[in-house]
Amino acid sequence: QVQFVESGGGLVQPGGSLRLSCVVSGSIFSFYAVGWYRQAPGKQRDLVARITRGGTLTYGDSVKGRFTISRDDAKNTVFLQMNSLKPEDTAVYYCNDHYSFLTGGSWGQGTQVTVSS
């Protein structure tokens, strides 16, 4: 079973930046799309950003212009660069294939991002 292991979260002040990493135990190209998703307390899990096998990028409306998704194919790693962070970005961030997001598949532990002064 392919695993997605997230890292890079932490506490940051509003306006700050963080870079999240997701190491995929198998080949990224075995999935149509891999993405970052987040879930705040009491809220549903939402799409943050995804990248398809062909390199097409999609972002959630609330992060457009601030977050950037990228990948290192040789290292089977997906990144999320987060700039101009806001308190409302506080959530647990998960990495997964997009099909699992749509169908309610299994999830890893995620990485906590807290934006607070």
C-alpha cells in the first residue's frame, strides 16, 4: 500500500511562510493527481492544491496567489509552499492522491499548521 508522509508544519506568525513536504512511498505517476488537503477543527476536509500527472495545477479559492504546489519526480516528493499565511489557514494538512479525497480513502497523520501571533 502506498503511503504519503507529511512534514514541515509548525507555528508561524501571520504573514509568515512555511514549506510542507510529502514523501510518497511509491511512484507519484501511479496516480492521476496528488494533492494537499486541510481540515480545521469542526470543519470538513477541503482541497488546498493538487497537481496532475501531466502537471496541471489546481488551487482552492482561499489560497490562490499565496500557495504553490510543486513536485520532485526523482524523489517522489510533493511540496506546498505557503506564503502570506493567515490565521484561517490553521489546520491539519494532509497529502494524498485525489481519488482518495473524492472517495473517502485512508489518510495519514498529516502535519499541523498553526498561524497565530
